[in-house]
Amino acid sequence: MALQRMLSGDPSKSSKVYLAIGALSLAKAIAVRKDRERFRRELLDAGLFLGVGFVLHRFSRMKAQKRQELESQLPNWAADVMNSESASRGVQSLAKQRLAGGSEPEPEPTLRDRARGVISSL
């Protein structure tokens, strides 16, 4: 799984999923402990899933802490504007325009285009 995709969304929920899978893998490793090779593989899987789960959990706590620090530094009116529904809709529409229009901004009209616009408006 790509790191960017792993960190997108809610890392707290993702960490719980990884911890649950790790716990199940650990239980499975204990169940097959008599088969040494399979026990090692299951133990390795459990360790990897538990490790990723703990890292994501720590990342979510750090992210929440940084967000809280940033919000505490903002004036109250700016925090209210940032959390308002109209601001989020504006950001979404701006993002849609950027994605739909590509990475190139519209070229500025030339002098000829401006003159045509003025003449056509008369």
C-alpha cells in the first residue's frame, strides 16, 4: 500500500484497522505455533500490521495536536471562517476548477481581444 494512500483519510480509523488485523494475525500465529515456518510468517505479518497500526495511531495524535496548536494561534473569527460550510464549499469549487482546467491558467487577453470586446459592447 502506498504511503500517501495510507496517510490520507482518517489515520485514527486506519490505525484501528491495522491493529485489529495485527491482533488477528498474532492469534493465528499462536494457533499454528507447532509449524515453525508458518509460525514465523504469521508472527512477521502480525508484527508488521501492529507496527503500522502503532505508527498510524501516533501520527493521528500528532496531527490532532498540530491542528489544535494552529487553531489556538488563529483569532476566533478566522477559525470560525475556516470551519464554516461556505468556506469549505468555496475551497471545493476552487479545487474542482483547478482540476478541470488543468495546470495551465487562462492566458491574459491580448490588446486585440480587449479592443474587440470594447467595440462589441458598444
